Amino acid sequence: MSKPQTIMLPEAHDVIAPDGSQVRILCSVAGGSMAHFQLAPGQVSRAVRHRTVEEIWYVLSGEGEMWRGGEDGEDVTALRPGLCLTIPVGHGFQFRALGEVELTVVAVTMPPWPGDDEAEPVGGKWVPA
């Protein structure tokens, strides 16, 4: 049995994700982990695909777009505060921040994030910036 965790959002990012976004690591349990992602205004992430994890994203602030692609096709979703979306295992995805403020998202990864080799590059919709 794990101990209860309590974490305040760190002021500085802990790591840079394989897609290029800033990550602040939050709580984790046996079944999943949570993190805060931030992408600067005008920035475009690198397109990646997760090998073994799926994610649920919730947009906190900013505006942007998310491209997701898989065997069942692809789509682009407008990102704005209050929107929740999923990224299934094996789907490529890429996102970008539009407007004047950074795009911030909280995401849950299931199972917990296993390490940097989890994400592999894929062809995306936009040129990373």
C-alpha cells in the first residue's frame, strides 16, 4: 500500500518531455501518474506516439490545437480551458499553443510514465517550433 501524497505545483519545470513541452511532475499511484504540461505561446511540440501508456488531458489555460492520428484516422481538436481529451496507446499526437499566453494542461498517464524511451517520434501535422 502506498502512502498518501500531497504536492504543490512546482514553480519551475522538472523535465522537458520528449515532445518538447515543460513538465512539472505531480502525484502518482500504482495505476497512474499526473503531470502539468506547459507549451509557450507560438510553440509547436514534436509529434510522438506512446508505446505502452494512454493519457487523459485537461486544458487549464491558453488556446491551441491537438493533432491525433492512428489506424482509425486522424483529427485536429481545438484546445481551450475546460476541454478534456484522451490519447490512446499507439496514437501519434502533436500539439501547439496559439495566442498570446502559454498552453497549460494537466494529464494523467496510465500506467505511470515509465521513462524517456516510452515516446517514439512520428510524422506529425506541423513543423515543431
